[in-house]
Amino acid sequence: MAKITGVEAITVSSQLLPAVSPDLLSAHRLTVAVDYKDTYRITVFMDVLYDLVREALDGLLPAAPTLTGWQHLTTSLYGRGSSAWASAVHGKAERLEIRNVQLEGEPGAAAFRLLGTADFHGTWAASPGGDYPIVQGTAQATIDQTPGPPGFMAPVGAVWGETLIPLRGIACVGKWLCGPGHLELAVFDSSIALDLNRVYHTIETLFYGEVFRWREFLEGWEVLFSGAVLSVDIRTASYSLALVPSEAAYQEAIAPYSRLMADYHKQELDTPTLEPQALRASHALGSRGSLAATALLAT
């Protein structure tokens, strides 16, 4: 089987950090361990955003809201140049790139898998009102333009009533290689940001079956998010590229990721419709996905 060589020629770049170095743990595994310290964090003050929305809705309170109308309104808020709004909506994004990985081995070597993984750890902190699923986290890995299935970032355990809980995120991708050669680029993308559509739907659900105008929208915001401060802090991440010699070994290597992704998506799909009298959620981070996405890991 091929092996990873020329570690001195490998380059690693981060969107958030000035310098990151790879660590060749063995001839078959390259790892990049990152300590983000305070660089990968987002804090959302819902009262500040409320003031901006209330001002933008002046004169529109008797009208019936729609998701399209909300999207137009939030776009206009962004266009006004509010730093608080831009910070919440854009959040933080990270792109870690590993370039110029040389794979050497015997000519005519059999095909093998290259497995790329990203493992994130951090904390999710919320004041009252921060329990609702209004922040999303995304993660995805790509090897030479071959993308893996959508990953996720989510609190580990129940959210409701907690103020500081662990956060876990994962992403992975597998690619068949026909033999030794040159891997040009492996990319790991991730982000954390306010999900404006979830803000709208959470408030809308509060008034299900009742009169719902922009006036009620603002009232719902006050009921659900008054004083809420939500902070997501990605502290560390481990990125790796590993050569896997057989399909059986590959399936064994991705098994932990497959289980975590299946459990996450199943819980997302099983989460009941939010009830006005008991709005809460088991996950405050993570875009909705399909169980079918995990099946891509095995292909």
C-alpha cells in the first residue's frame, strides 16, 4: 500500500489562524491538531437584534408576516450596515486546507481508500431564551473535489435548562485512490451562525392557529428571546488524512462517524413539531439533514 511522504512539503492553511503545522503520526496517517483559543466563537445578543427588527418594522405592524417578507426585511437590515446584525448572520467560518500530500508506494499497488476526518470540540452556552434552535453549525470535508456528506455541530446532551454544555462536531469524506500519486487538496469547511429562518419559524409556531401579524411577531420575540444571549465556542479541532488498505478496514474506521451522524439526523427527524406551550429543542446547532446522507459514507 502507498504511504505518506514528504511531510516537509505539505502546507496547511487556516482561515482563522495565521500558522498551522501538520503532524505525520505514521506513514499512513497525517493529523493537524488546532487550538482555536478565542478565534472560533460567536455570541448573539438577541435584544440588540430585536431593536433593529422593531425599527425596520415601523409602519408594518398590522400586516401579516411571511417567510419571504422576513427574508426581504433581514436582507435590508444587512444592507444598512449594522455590525451586530452582520456579526450574528455571518457568524464565524473556518476553512482548513491541506495541500501537496505525496503518496508513494510500489508500482501497480492495489486501490485503497483515503479517509479525511474533522473532529470539533467546544462549548454551547446560553442564558434564558437561548434554548431554542436558532443557531446552526455546519461541517463538511472534501478531498480533491470529492465531497463527503454534510456533517454537524451539536450540543452533547439535552439543552433545555442548561447554561454550559459540551459541543461536538464531525465531518468526514472517503475517496478511492488507484495507487500512489499526489493529493493536491483536502478541504475542511465549517461555520457557526444565526439561522434567520429558524428565528422566524420558532416565533411563528408560538402563534399557530391564532392571529399572526408583525405586531405579534415582535411580541413573540420578546416572550421567547428577551434577554437571551447565545454563545458558541469551538475550542479545538483535529483534522486527519488516513490511508486505509481495505474496504473492511475503511468500514471499521468510519463506523464511529456513521453512528454519530445517524444518531444526530435521527434525532433531528424525530424532534416533534414545536408546540406553542412548550417550545424547546434537543439540538440548538446543526442544519437539518437526511439519514440518507450517512449512506454516502459507505459508497
